[in-house]
Amino acid sequence: MVLVTTIRPGRQHDNHREIKSVGRCEIVQSFVYLDSLINILGSCENEIRRRIQQ
């Protein structure tokens, strides 16, 4: 992924990052991050079920 920082005239302190290209990117329904289950809906229901089963 390539991020480019652009500065708009009159807004020197407002950095706007723009994604120019994405290399290998995979879209998933859910993933585990810092031992918490994250899903695309932002719901914690599946995370609670997962922790109870452990």
C-alpha cells in the first residue's frame, strides 16, 4: 500500500492521506486483533461467544 500526504493550499496543518494503490489486500468478514474478534459489523456478540467457549 502506498500512502501519499498532500497539503492543500491555505491548510498547511491539515495533512490528507490518500491511498494511491493497494498491493495484496484480502477482504474478510472477521479477524482476531489483540486477542479480540473483530467483524465488519462492529458487533461484540461473536466475541462474547468465542470467549465463553474458551
